[in-house]
Amino acid sequence: MITIWKVSIKEGQRDNFMEKYNLFSWAKGFLGCQFYTVWLSDLIAIESWESQEAHKWFAQSLPEGAMWELFSLLEWQPEMYECELAKLIK
């Protein structure tokens, strides 16, 4: 499963955001994330998960307040898109 996030980070909070984002790295089923700068403080994050169930498990197992701590570094709530890759096109 692929999730795509568009986030706008508050001024001066990029390093703090990236550090807190590392809480994902321990998650079972998390395969990784690539970040792309769109505009100064705006990022696109492309996350890879083993499955939709792995992503759901992660979201439900986070310590209380963990996502709020991460989201408090953003200008506004992030946009999220789920993508399902049906087959590889050669």
C-alpha cells in the first residue's frame, strides 16, 4: 500500500518535524518513506506499507497524542491519498 501526504510545515519546524516523523520507522509493516520538497515548507511524503492492515495497525497502536505532536508542527491538517498498485506495467 502506498500513502501520499502533502504537508505544509510551520516556519522553522522542518528539522523537528523530520525527527518526530521517525516514529514511523519502528512500525511493523512500514517499508519506508521518500520526501519531496514542493515549495519552501511544503513536502510530499510517499510512504510504503506492506498492506492496508499494517497501516491501520500502526495508526491504532500509536501512543496517545503522538500524531497531535507531529501535526502541531504543521500549518494545517495534511492531505492524504491512498494508492493501490494493481500490477506492474512493463
